[in-house]
Amino acid sequence: MTYEYLLSGLPELKAGSDAPVSLEKLDELLDEQMQESDKAMLDLLRVPMDEATLETGLKAKNRFIREWFAFNRDMNNVLVAQICRKHGFDMKTQIVGNDEVAEQLRTHTSQKDFGLNELSGDYQSILALAQIEDLMAREKAMDAIRFEWLQDRTEFDFFSAEMVFAYYLEAVMLHRWSLLTVEEGERVFRAMVADMKKGVRIDA
């Protein structure tokens, strides 16, 4: 099923700008107009990405959904590995999953780039995230990478369910930035580091 009417009626989203539509109205609109099977996939994107939802997302029937969860897991793992190395934490217990990127991070700890450049894919922008000292700037850089990923993956998916999924994810990011403060960003980061010190695994 295509969603030409739905997508044509939605306002354009731009990275770095305010969301032109509230999440409440967007959720209501999508629930009204999306096919049940597509809504089931959308529901996977509506909940926080913890270990349980990560497992579910990685096994989703929709390829876009699977790749989105895998992409976020990999980005989170790379950043966590760099934080662990900086603070002397055991990254082997913090890295999530057993995929190629996770295994590379666990087994190539002595290499500056963890040997990621040996793998297919562009990891330079993700590796550069840890060099950004300002936490808010780092979070925004992460979302900029996510925006680019979503744009690339849906470039030729005209009016598809995948375009709706990407639109929703972009709207969530824009809405989150309209609410997030510097203090909140620092609080989240401090809590993550504290959990690592306790040996608690950080979910993607």
C-alpha cells in the first residue's frame, strides 16, 4: 500500500528546525490512515529502544525497521566503546549484540578506530562523535547522522510505508530537541557513565 495522500498532506521536515506538527496530531493521523500491518511496524518505533525492543526490531518483517534498529545499535555501540576506553570500563560487557560491528569493537580494542574501517560502510562520522565535548552538540550530531541515514534509505521509496516511518522518526527527533535542555543532556550522560561504573549494560 502507498501513502501518497497522507504524505502529500504532511508539512516538510527540516533537520535543525522546529517540528511543524505535534506528535499527538501526527500519531492520530497515522493511526487513522495507515494499514494495520504497517501500523504494527510503526508501533515498534513508538517505544523507547531498550534491549527488549531492540530484539523485536531486529527481527521485524519490514527490512527498513530491521536496518533502523541495527543502525542505532551500531552507532550506540561505537560511542559506548569509545567512552569505555576513555574511562577504563570493560567494554566487552557494555557492547550490545553479536553482529559484525559488535565483535569488531570487542576484539580490536587496541586500534584507534577499532578496525571499523576494515568493514564495509562509513563509520568515520560515528567515530568522530566522541571527539565532540559539548554533550548537546554531540546529541545533535548523532541526530544529524540519523537524519542523513533516513534520507538515504527512503530516497527512492516514493509514498511508501518506509517514507511514513522515516517521517515519523524525523518528527520525533525534532520534537525531542524542542524540549531537551542542556541540563537534561548532561544528566542523561552522567547517568550513563554512572551505570557503566556499576557494570550495568547500556542498551541501544
